[in-house]
Amino acid sequence: MLTKNINFKNFSYKKKNNTINILNDIKKRYFLGKEKLLLTLSDQYKYSFNLKKISKQKKFQICRIIGMGGSSLGAEAIYNFLKFKVKKKFIFFNNLRSGINKKAKKNILNLIISKSGNTLETITNLNTLKINRNCIFITENKNNYLKKIAEKIKCEIIEHKNYIGGRYSVLSEVGMLPAELMGLNEKKFKQFNYLINNKIFINNLINNVEGILECIKKGKTNSVILNYDEDSQSLFYWYQQLVAESLGKKSKGILPLVSLMPKDNHSLMQLYLDGPKNNFFTFFDVFNQKSEKICKSSLLKSHSYLKNKSVNEIIFAQRLATEKIFKKKKIPFRSFFVKKKNEQTLGELFCFFILETILLGRALKVNPFDQPSVELIKKETRKFLI
């Protein structure tokens, strides 16, 4: 068990590296106030927006979030994972595409997010969408493009703290302001102080990182997420950016791939089972109480075993069967089973994956917080457009 809401089965590797010492150093620095980024995961973090002031923006029933990468992936993960609790419509503009030119509407709130305030795709979408004054901007307190636009059209500007990288920003203003607009409780996401003092959570985290490091040593650098819950796809696109952008440096890193199950049993599973042995896997499933049952009257005798079975029971059986085959074939995997979807559970998952990524970065001796090569592409793109 990871926490009371999440059942967790770890990698079978038991070899010890230096992870416990790295984690203790991070915890020490956190309590001394030197790991400011981790403050965003706790209830001690102070937002640069006022909750009471934001409450008047909750009247909007449609919200468009315009941002790239970490500026939108976290909010999208929250929305899709917890959409059964959200009564509003959220639209995410997180890529460049043509055909989105729409007239400004008075009943839509626009949330425009970019740490630098100069993200090319965000600026392009912002101008293509022809926004009105129903806007909130989240950006650094610098004289950047978004800040200038916000000041020009007299919209609210919320500071994106400069020590928070986009991919680590999900529990800061970038993710928690959208969560509040969704009608969710931002306080319930903040589980960090509880988790770092929970021995079960910490032991699982350390053993999990040890297992991944052993996989890397054996040349297994593809991290394949076998996701059995379609509403969690956005969570793993968030995770994909977190891992790839944080660890892909100095010819090191992990390639995270998201596979939607059981659909991919019929396309990719043969490769996973009998292809190159350079993968390790994450099984992820969620308990779904409301699940349709098979109509027994239309079943043939040959498939009577499906009588009164729910779709969720079938998915659960497929996952257990796949795990059993992986075990037989000695394919390394870990497994998450979420027993209850709520803000607390999602906050725990965010904390687990963020801490995992930072620990892996330190163990691999790469800086998990920068992204030097991506900046090169931004500079070259500008040259082509000038």
C-alpha cells in the first residue's frame, strides 16, 4: 500500500543504492527553507492570488486554458481525473493548430499561462482566439509579452514564481487556480508534509526509485505506462513531460511512453512481451463503482462466464492476467491501483512522481530542473520567422 487510497506493488529489485541519503538531504534542505520548489506541494505555500478575489470568476461556466507543456498539462490532468466533480466546461489550448479562430464571447473566462511570458505557441493562440477582457494571466513579474498585453487590456496578472519550473508547477498557482475555478478544494491536494513523515510512503518511494535505477543499469530505459483508466491519460501526459524534460540530459534519461489499455493489447502488447528487453512498466488502474453490466439475454452459451459481469470487472481481470504474464516472463513492473478518486489521492500521486523524478535526477547526476536544449530550438525558430 502507498497510502490508504492507493494500493501499490513495487518493482521486485531489492538492491540498495544511495537513494535514502539523497532523500534525507532533500528533506533537510526543505525544512531549512532551501528547497523552495517543494513548498508548492505543502499547505505552507503562499499563492500570489487571493482566493476571495478569485471567487467572483467562478461565475463563468466555460473556461479556456491557454498554455504549453507544464502551463496546461497539470490543470488538464486535474480536470480529467476529477471531472465527475466538476460542473463546468474547461477547454485546453495546448498545441498549435489551425481553424481555432473564434469570436470573443462574454461568457467565457480565459486563463493564459506562461512562465516566461514569451512562449511562441501561447502568444500565437492568444492572438488567434481574439480574446476579450475576461482574462487572467499567470506569468513572471518581468517586462514580457503577456504582461504587456495584460496591462494593455487591463486584465488581472498573477505572478508565476521564478523558482518554479513549468513541469513542477501543478500544485502552485498554475494548477491550483484552475482547480479552484473547477470548484475543487486546493487545500486537499496538499499532502506533502504528511507524506514525507509517512514511513510506508517513504519506503515505497525509495524502493521504487531503487528499482528504476536497477532497470536503467540493465539498459531498460523505456518507461511504459499501461493505463487502464482513460480519464487518467492526461495525468500521464503530465508525467511524461516531467520525466523526459527533467532527466533527458548528458546522454542519460528515461523515455516515458503512455499506452491506453486494454486497447493496446491488440496493437502493442506483442512487442511489450516478446520484443526488445529495454522496457520497464507501470500498471495503473482505478476502481470504478459505476460500471455498466453485460446484458445476459444477448450472451451465447460459449460466453456465459460473462453473465452479470461489469465492464470494470473485465478490465480488472485483464490487468491481473497481464501482470501475471509479465511476472512469468520476468518483465519488470510496478502497479498502482487507485481505490478512491479525489483531490487528496491526486495530490499524493503528484507528490510521489515529483519526488521520484527529483531523486532520479540527483542519483543520475543530472539537473532535474533545467531544459537547456529546448531553449536552442526556441532561438532557432525565432531566426526563421524574423
